[in-house]
Amino acid sequence: MEIDSKKTQFNVPINWSSERDVTPRYANQVMINHSDDIFTLLFFDFQTPLLVGNEEEIATQISKLTEIKPICVAKLYLPPSFIPSLISALEQNHSIYQGEISSNKQDDQ
């Protein structure tokens, strides 16, 4: 018996519970690259070096720095077809966040 997959529809619930298995990490920098068939997002925790002392001592510490190496906390590979929905979701959530910030500022006044 042959099934016409264009007419058959299946509804299978999605269980989004895997976040419990992922260690949350903080990221304050992102690097994005792409090729014809994949977007690569690398998330980094960039920590500025602790510099202490007077201006001269801090200048000396800075002059001795050879590099600052952010820690890569996540690397994601995404198909190009997913990028528009990701951008849309980020914009929507950012808009809601901005509204909440504005609302909180008004409440404080």
C-alpha cells in the first residue's frame, strides 16, 4: 500500500526539555561566518584583564600584554534557511525587552 505523503499529516508534540542537559554559559561577544550552505556562530566570554595600580603601573601592565584570548563558550552551525526566523525571533524578543525596560523606568519615576 502506497501512502501519499503530501496528503498525510502527522502531529507529533515536541518536548523542549533538553536545556536541563546544557550548561548555561555567559557570552558577550559573537563571531559570525558563513559559506554557501552553513552559518557558523561562535559565542565568546570576553573578559578584560584586571589592571591595578596608578596610571604608570597600568600602562606598564598593558604594554606587557601580548594578547587577550576570549573563551569560546558555544559554537553553532545553522542552515541559511534558519537565519531569517532567528533574526525575527531576536528582533521580537529585543522589542519586548525594550518595552519592559521602558516600563520599569516609568514605574521608578
